[in-house]
Amino acid sequence: MSGRSCTEVTDALSGPQVRRLLSQGELSLFGQIPSASNLTLVCEATLGEQSTRCVYKPVRGETPLWDFPDGTLAGREVAARLIDAALGWDLIPETVLRAEGPPGAELGPGMLQLWIDQPEAPAGREPVEIVPADDVPEGYVPILRAHDDDGSVVALAHATDERLHRLAVLDAVLNNADRKGGHILVDADGRLFGIDHGLTLHTEPKLRTILWGWAGDPANESVRADLAALGERLSPGSDLTGELCELVSEEELAALRRRVAALADGGALPRPPHQRAIPWPPF
């Protein structure tokens, strides 16, 4: 690697190169993220002189859930990235399926996703913050109020910039059941990403998110245009539909088409359906 870091090498790669590196690179194990609810390993993928850090989530390490079929979370993560890429938004890091993880781990197939480096000291405010209820920053919208340990009233608030708005729309499209604050990352260049999309694309309404600031409003015109183009790409027999059919069920794909069509036609973003509409803990 000629003394360069994984991040520096990745920055010099194009999107197709990153995908090839994740799909074909030799994996070496760095460690485990112990706070994750499913087995999540940090690896390095190397192909020739190119190398990058990535996250590997084996199907075997998925925690069984009552409402999502066993062994489907890795495929849902890849499907979410395919949909994001088709929209042209690139909010989800490149994600692929691998038949095997790093040598010696013997954990079998799983999803591999590009690692997003975050600065130790963010340049500005985080996209989602807990702030005093009477001092919500300009450009932020409060989502809920609570009492801190000292009894003071605080608010959970999120920013309202365009990229975060698109992430909120993407979550509605994907029917994301787990959009926590910790699943929103900002890299050293200030670019925002969303991660952890295993609990998506269910046929039943499952949206649970901290990004409720646009609830009840339609997406803006440019976003609706992107959604309309996605709807065309989801037509039966298309390449995108063929890829998604390998990852989710026909019923889930049909539900996705309905959500995309409704939002593209100017339908409002969903409102919180009940008091458990926010994942807990929110971070």
C-alpha cells in the first residue's frame, strides 16, 4: 500500500473499482463491533495494490426476528443499496453479497459494505442531536422531548438539509424499521451516509425512524422526479427488478413499487403511526 492508509486508497478509486474490490478482494479480519445487534466484523479487502476497510455481516450471525424471515437481512442490505444507487443518491455505502467471509472465520455468506471513516472531532453539529428543549439550533426540527438525568427538559432534533431529507424519503421508500441516530454517519468531507438496512422492504408498514421532520409533507420536486425514474426502472423484466428478485420476495417488490409510485405522485411522507414510531434507544 506504499504507506497510504485504507481511506486514502479508497478515495482514489471509482465506484466500479470499489464494487470490484468488495466483490473479489481477499479479506482479512480486523476485529468485531461488539455493540451491534447482529454479528458485525471489520475487515480489509485487498485486490492487487488496492485495499479498503469494510464491514462483513454473515447470515449465520443474524439474530432471529419474529417479523422478518430468518437469513434475509444481508440480502435486504444489498437490495437497499441497489435501490439507492438506482435513485442516484449514493446515501448508502457500496454493499455486495459475498459467498465467504475472511479465511479462518468459516461464517459463510454475508454482506460486505464499504467502511465510512468519521472524524474524531466533527467540524460542525451532528445530523441528529440531543439539545436543551428551549435551545433547538436553527435549521433543526425537534422530534421528541424527554427529561435528562438532572430533570432538565431536552429535545431530540435533526437537521433539515437536503441530503438528510433524501435519507428520510429513502427510508420511507425502503420501509426502514430501524433508523437510529447512530445509523447516520458523516465522513471527513462532511458527506452524509445511512447504514444498517437489514430491517427494510417488509410488505407491512414498519417505518420506525428519528427522521420524522418531514412527516405529512410531500417530497420536493427533484426528489419526486428521481422517484418517478426509479418507478420506471422497477418495471417487470428490467435489470434492476431481476437483481432485486434475487434478494427479496415478489410481494415485497410489489409493496416497494407501491411506495415509490405514491411518493412520486406527490403523496405525503408517512406520519408516525403510534408511540413506538421511534427506535429505542434512538442512538
